[in-house]
Amino acid sequence: MKKAAVVLVALVIVMMVVPAAFAQDNAPAGGKLPLNPTTLALAAGFGVAIAAFGCGLGQGRIAAAACEGIARNPGAADGVRGAMILGLVFVETLTLFTFALGFLLYRLL
């Protein structure tokens, strides 16, 4: 019950602060947001680096679990291998999407 009360109080605080944040109009006359290209490049680089780090950890865990599963039951190697490849594709796709998003953000500026 205490956890629900804390979540409710946090929700009320957020609901009180959000309208003030959206009420501000700091957009320049040209309509283009004032972004620093160096900061954007650093943010994109850190985003890709964090995604690659997470991808490496995830792929290592997937491969380790697949090898362990094949070692325990060699008869199911084909099914485990197919599931492993599918999991690796999903993990790698997330990293490639992060790279593409960083590249597009940098090219927009």
C-alpha cells in the first residue's frame, strides 16, 4: 500500500510540473531548434557506444545459453541453433537502428 501511495504522489507531482514545461515558448523565429552540432555528435556517439556495449553483452549471453543447451541435449541442436540465430538478429537489429538514428540526427543538422 505504501508503494502505491508513493507512486500516486509522484504522479501528482509530475502532473503539476508538466503544464508549466509545455507552456514555455522558446522556439526561435525561424522554426529551427538551436542545437549544437558538437553536442549532437557526442550524444549520437555515446548512444551508439552504449547500444554496441549492450549488444555485445546480449549476444554473449545468447551464445553461451545456446552452447549450454546444445551440450545438455545434442539432439535439439537444430532448434536451439535456429532460436539463437533469430535472437542474435533481433539484438543486432536494435544496434543498427541506434546507429541509423544517430546518423540521421547528425545529418539533419
